[in-house]
Amino acid sequence: MYLGKALNKNINCVGDLSIKGIVSQNVNVPQYNFRLLQNTSLSLVMNMADVVSSGIYNVINI
């Protein structure tokens, strides 16, 4: 996982695996990326998190 990549921040990677959910576009301008993320629907992000977490839960409990 690359923390802060959407805002062009250089933060150390975390963990061995990651799941990426794309909710907006990247325009390579930190100020615009922040504004795009602020205007992204929270329900879209929450639904994506529900699907991902349910999938992980189902795989672990097979």
C-alpha cells in the first residue's frame, strides 16, 4: 500500500499485500486530487469497503 500517493506524499509502504479500490481519477496536481477526493461519494467508498471486507471474511472462513 502506498500511503499518501494521491496527494504526492512520499510515505513508507505498509504490509505485504494490498487491495486497491479506485474511486476517482489522478490529475497529478495535489490540490486538485485533494478536491476530487473531497467530492467523492462516501457511499461509494463504504460500499466498496463492504464488498472487499465481505470477500476477505468469506475466503478466511471457508
